[in-house]
Amino acid sequence: MEKTKKFELHILVVSLFFFAFVLSVILQQQEQAKRIALCNQAHSALVQKTFAPVFSALQAKSAYVYNFSKNAPLYGKSDTEVRPLASLTKLMTARLAQKSVLPTSEYTIASHDLDSDGFVGFVVGDTYHIADLFAGALIASSNDSAVMLARSTKLSDTDFVTHMNTEAAQIGLPSLHFANPTGLDIENDTVATAYGSAHDILMLLHKNYVDFPELMSLSVRPTMTISATNGRSILLKNTDLVIDKLPLLLASKTGYTDVAGGNLAVLWREPSGDILGASVLGSTETGRFDDMVAIHDAADNFVAGIHTLPQFCKSLSI
């Protein structure tokens, strides 16, 4: 009888400890849920405070800003709307050429390579390393460089474009569509040849940076001199006119045609270490630069504002 009572008492004590443990876990979970809700609310308020006024004043028809380190969208404006890309097309052209041609390979310029607009000083018969053509396409946005990069793959012009669209689908960017390696308008500059969303073109820029960081580092050089094997040289000047106003820039590409308007996509590293990116489509020729500086500054304010959130929020992914 005494043993039975002791056993029953033991069971009671164990049960009380178990229920106390369960109750403690439930209370902790409730407290954690409250903290997460509070942090999400504070995060959302910070996003609205830093980005909403800026995006409402943008000249661009579409825009997007994303934190790649946190894998988190920050703010957007018609960011899934498909718009003309213009020379942002060269991001895909460079990607395919990088995947199939050695930068140390050489390319001799033929007369049919210089039919496009955007001449920067190439001369028929001169020979350049492929690395120089990458520089021409990404720094000076040279259409001739883009055409020669495409032809350096030994694919026909039609097959290269097919590969551009296949690659876009394979890397999960379905809004991107290309009709030539340059992004130039056709039919008297009234019809666009490349389309995509602000979201997808920014993802392409980041994908290029992750896969080919050395290649994309060319895109943030203010100037660069390339030389043919005979010594003839060309000074390339970056078409991104605000690279000096975008600290810790990792990658950049401009685009502009009459149909597309002003486009720009950039990637940068925050002092905190996070990699952020932004894109604007359908701005004006000069407005795209003002738009990007404003978004970049807003992103800086956002990152700084994260540090003002409650201490317990810093351990959460928000």
C-alpha cells in the first residue's frame, strides 16, 4: 500500500513537472510570436518610411530594390511589368560569351561587325582580345563590342539570340526576351528588341556577379584603355554617370533608347556587408541616374535604421 502511494506521488510529481514544462514552452512560443510580430511591424514601418517617399517621386515607370544577402525584396514599383530593356540586353550577351569563349582568345574585326550604332573607335582588320570586347560592352555599352562578343561564340546571329532566350528561361527569369545581342531598337528606332521586368533584370545582374565576379568588376570602372594587337588604342568611358555617387559598387549596367527610355541596374555592398541591388526602367536619359542615387540613399538609410530596431530583433531574419 505504501509503495503504491509513493508510486502515485511519483507519477503526480512527474506529471506536474511535465505540465509545467509544456506550459513554459507554450509561454515562450507566445512571447516569441509577439516579438516576431513586433519586429515585423517595426521592419515594415521602416521600409515605408525610407522607401515609399522616394519611390513615389521616381521618374522611372518601374523600379525594384532587393537585399540579396537576406534574400528579401525591399520595395518595388511595377517591378514585374515587362518593359523595353535597351542595352541592359548586353548583360545576357556578356554572360553567354563568358560561358563559351576564353577572355584571352582573339577576335579580328570584320566590316559587318561595325554596322550597328554605338561606334567607339574600332577599325576593320584590328585584332582584340575577347577581354577587351567585354570591357567595351560593359563599360562603354558599345554595340559593336556586343555584336563581336556574340559572333566570337561561332554561333550564327539567329542561334545566339535563341541561346539568349533559352538561358533566360533556364535561370528562372521568364520575363526576359531578346531579339539581338545589343538591345537596339529597330524599324527607324520605333520598335524595341528586348523586354523584361525590373525584377528579372536585377536578378540577371546579380546572377552574373555571382557566376563571373571578375567580369562584372569591369562594369564599375570609370575608364579603361583597350589596345589592339597592333597597338591602336581606344579609351572607354563608363556610361553610368553616377558610379562615383554609389559607394562600394559591385556591378552596373546602363540602357537607353528612344523606345525604352532610361534604364539602369546596379549592385553594391553596404558597410554592414549586405549586398543590395536596384533597377530602374523607363526613366529618362538623365533621370535614371537621379532615380538610382535616390534609391541607393534610401537603402543606406534603411540599413542604418535596422540598427535602431529593438535589440531582440537583430537575432531574427527580417
